[in-house]
Amino acid sequence: MANLTMIQAITQALDMALERDENTLIFGEDVGLNGGVFRATEGLQAKYGEDRVFDTPLAESAIGGLAIGLALEDYRPIPEIQFFGFVFETMDSIVVQMARMRYRLGGTRQMPITIRSPFGGGVHTPELHADNLESLIAHSPGIRVVIPSNPYDAKGLLLASIESNDPVVFLEHMKLYRSFREEVPEEYYTVELDKANVVVEGSDITIVTYGAMVREALKSAESLKEQGVSAEVIDLRTVSPIDIDTIVTSVEKTGRLVVVQEAQRQAGVGAAVMAEIAEHAILNLKAPIGRVAAPDTVYPFGLAENDWLPNEQDITTKVLEIINFD
């Protein structure tokens, strides 16, 4: 196995997808010769040519429209939105066109499109680059939203997304790109979509989260262990559709739940989890459901983001509040 960062695992997955299927295409702003802002596509144009890995104009709406047209002609497009904060320019293509196309055409055509995009805070990006906008897509039917939290999952989930004949928005947290390494198999493999992962087993409380907050939750679980609290940490991996069964099974065991998201409190993946548990497992709860999220304000400038973003201590404090509820 190779010891890879998440960005290296993503590049490896893209390389394998291009090698496996000649109808797979990668395009976006600066993804060709430059290899993208974070070098996720570095070297791929040189290997596969300008017809399969190519730059587009600075126009997200055109990127979305091109992906739809190519998919209808039996290509397997992998467009990149340079930063997910720019997704508003292509929302019509994603939620009005891609997500509805199979239904609109009576199941006669497919939309095997995987939209890759970096997002997330903690790296002091300029305004509009770090916004957590995943719930905009997660609340739109007909399209998956996948968010890996580690290199192993990033490669396997990306390959599974590219294999899928349905559209996928694949979001990559910028802080995770090069912050740690993990053993990743060198061969082609996939990780099941729509399936959450129990990262750490526990008996006292369930922590459900995704993306960079998985790392914070794991640190919190270690801290809680020293205080005699056994926390089970679940990584959603796919935030739409949510694997409710795995969460319900955990809550039936622990009787307590804390949901953690980097996005603002009002911005909904965490709220969706809470609503499902209230509907399907409320009688198993020994305390109210806890929620850790960013404040309901616009994303702050870089100098203030460390004070704004949820962290390990916020999670630990909320878990202890729920544990001590009576």
C-alpha cells in the first residue's frame, strides 16, 4: 500500500478512471496544464491528451451545461467547479437538469456525471471560497452528495461515484487535502455509496458527522475516553441520501446523539439527521439530541474563521451536556 494524502488519493482515482474508460473526460477551470488549483489533476493532461483533460472558460454555467450534453452522448464527464462557493452559477444545470433528467426522459437516458469541488474552512481562503453549501444540493432530490473524510475513502468513493450512472456532487474539504497521510491500496477499488461508516465504536453516545468534522470528532472521542465516556463516531460519507439505518442502530445502542457539522446551524444536513432520528428512534433517546454547528452568520474573513468554526472542544462540551442531562 502507498502512504498517500487525500489529494494524492484523488489524483490516483482520476488517473484510474481515465485509464479504465476512454469516454471518461475531465474538464474545468485550469485543470489541464496547471493541474487545478490544488493540483488534483496534475499530469493527467500530459498522459491522456487535451481531448480528455482540458480547460474551460471561467464560466461555471457552461461547465454544467457541457457535462449534461456529454452525458447525453454517452460520455462519463468529471467536471470540476474550482471552489464550491461558485456553485450558484451552475445550480440550474445541477438541480434542474442533471437531477431530473432520468425522470424527464422516462429512464431512457442516464446522467453519469461526477462534479468535483473543493470546499470548507480552516485554510484562510478568500471570501466565497470556503462556504459549506452542501445542503443546497443535499436537499434537492435526484442527486447524490458525497463527502470523504480521509484518503482511503476519497479514492474508493470517487471511483464509485464515477462508476455510478446517476449524478454525484463530490465535495473535497480543503483542510483535509494535505493535512495527514493514510495507507491506500494501489489497485482499483470502490467504497459503497450511501453507506455510513462507524469509525469508532462506543456505548454511551453517538456522534454523527462528515468531512473535516470527523477529525475533530475523533479527537473529541479520545478526550472523552479519558473522562470515562465511550463515544461512537459515525462518518456519513454520503450526505444525500443519508444512511439512517446505521445511525438508528447506533442510537438504539447508546441512547444519546450529537450531530456535528461545519456548516451554519440553519444549513441542514445535521437537521435532517435529527429529524430522522426523532421520527424513527425517539423512544430510544435518554436525552435531547445535541447539535454542534457554526453560527448562523455569513462565513467570516480568514482572521476570524478559527473562532467561528466548530472544533473538538465544542463537540466535547456538547457531548458532556447530553451525557449529564437528567
